[in-house]
Amino acid sequence: MSYVDGFVLPVPKKNLDAYRRLARKAGKIWREYGALAYMECVADDVTPGKLTSFPRSVKLKPDEVVVFSWIVYTSRAHRDRVNKKVMADPRLKMDPKTMPFDGKRMIWGGFKGLVEL
């Protein structure tokens, strides 16, 4: 059963191209270090819910779009090994001041597989 890191974050629409460039670079690095899959998706059919929703989860502003992403690994141990290498890689600079999104409103976490078909 796979292990997945999942992310939901707000990206200003004007920064979407910069975010795409960052995501392509990051994805190549994650895959180079062993991630099985790397996916970045931009919201197309998400509406604000009355209690919860993707837009509400990140306190989406009118000029932003939700990005939903995930990275797949063989196990949590595999994920921990890969992420340690990725975070040490100088090609991936994660300076909050220069990121094309608001990292304070990003949601992330690791998930054990429950059903895999």
C-alpha cells in the first residue's frame, strides 16, 4: 500500500505561471530522489461550501485559485528518505519571501493508503 503526501494551497492567479515553473522543477527533483508520482492540479470545479470546502480550507481570496497536489511513495520510511534528500537539495529554494503562494495558508500532511485499486 502506498504512502502519499497531500497539499492544498492558494495561489494568486497572477502567479500561476511562476507556480507552474516551481512545481515542474520540484517534481523533477522529487522524482529524481525516488518519488513514484508527483501531481499538481489547479481547481476547476470547486465551490465554497457552507461549512467546509477547498476554497474555505485555505481562506481563498477572489484573486486566487486552489491548487491540490500529491506525491506518492512506497511507504512512510521511503517518503522520509526522499524528503530528506529533497530538502537538502540546493536546487529547490523554499524561501517564504519569494514563493509564488502564501505558505501560511497551505495545508499538508502524510497519508497511509486505505484502498488502492
